[in-house]
Amino acid sequence: MPTVLVVEDEKDIREVLRRYLERAGFSVLTTPSGAEALRLLPSADLVVLDLGLPDVDGTDILREIHRLGSLPVIVLTARSSTEDRIRGLELGADDYVTKPFSPHELVLRVQAVLHRFGGVPAADAAASYGDGRLRIDPGLHKAWLDGNLLDLTPTEWDLLDAVAASPGRVYSRYELVNRVRGYEYAGYERTIDSHVKNLRRKLGPGAAEVVETVTGVGYRLGLHRDERT
Ligand code: CA
């Protein structure tokens, strides 16, 4: 599933967007910090960017996104701020949402922009991995291994869902914390290890090959994604 990076210093907006985007089947990264956003850009398939950030000028982030190539951006602007709109347009944003906005409308725009950029898988479609061994249904928030429904805590489910976003790709603890908890919990990187341990216990025998440890780096899904049928 595509990953949306939400860069927004207002916590309430970040949280509501996370909730709506996740419900629509997206993997979501959030940060209130422009500096952090620059670090997270390579992990994103689309960026929702508030131009009015406290630490870095949003238009500098737009420039950096542009430099990286074809990463779609939806800019959030304050109602009064027409200059933001104009600056954003000049710097090549793909769409605009003016505050206050409906989160549902923003999700629709994210889907529309991603569609324009080469297609977005149907939201909520269950994905299957390792020739059907593992199935993950983001709509239902449920996962099955070898046909058995896994009894996962929300954190464990999020972890599994996060590494499954891109099978084989290694996710650092930092990135997993961000995906599972949001930027506010950045100090908790080590707790990821205990959540992974619990997740593996529930996965049962063979768990170490489903969620693999990459020593010194992080974790990855060890199963390939099956072709959609
Ligand atoms: Ca702001």
C-alpha cells in the first residue's frame, strides 16, 4: 500500500489525517518538523505538506521534493494565505487543500493524485504474501498466517502492516516507531524490539522468517508479495 507522509505542526490535524488515511488503507508517516520531513521523504509515495511550519519554510521542502524527482505533493494552506498558494504553484505542488478542510476530501484528493501518478491499489484490498501464507486485510485490521487468524494488539498489527508495505525492504526501528506511533514517540525505538518479540510469539514457528531481523539495521518482511488475483 502506498505511504503518505503528513508534514503538519498541528497535532490534531496530524492525528485526524493519520486516522482517515489509515482507514483508507494507506500506510502513514507523520511529523511536525520540516527537518524530520526531509529525512522521511525517501520513504514516502506522496507528501501532504503544511507550508506554515515552525522550523523549516515549507517552500524549501517543496524545492527538495522537486529535486528528488517525481514525488507527488498536496499542499495544505491557511485560508487567508493566498501567497502560499501562489508560491506553492510556482514550486510545483500537485494539489491544494485550504484549511479548514474535510479529512474525507483530503483522502479523496490523495487517491486522485496517486492515481494520476501511476495508479493506487484499491483501498482496503487484502494483500497476500509468501504464496498465501500470510494475508493482511487493512480494511478489517486483521491478519492470517497459514490460515490462522492472528490475535494481535493494535501495535503488533501496525508493525506487521508496516513491514508488509514493502516486502524485503528493511525498516529501521526509528521508522517503525514513526509508522506505529507517530513522531511523538521517537524516544521509544527500543520498545519496538519487545513488540516484535511479542508479534513473533503470536506468529508461531517460522516467525523469524516472516519478520526478519537485519542486524544493526532493523526489520523486514521475509515473504514476497503475491500477485493480485
Ligand atoms: Ca502550520
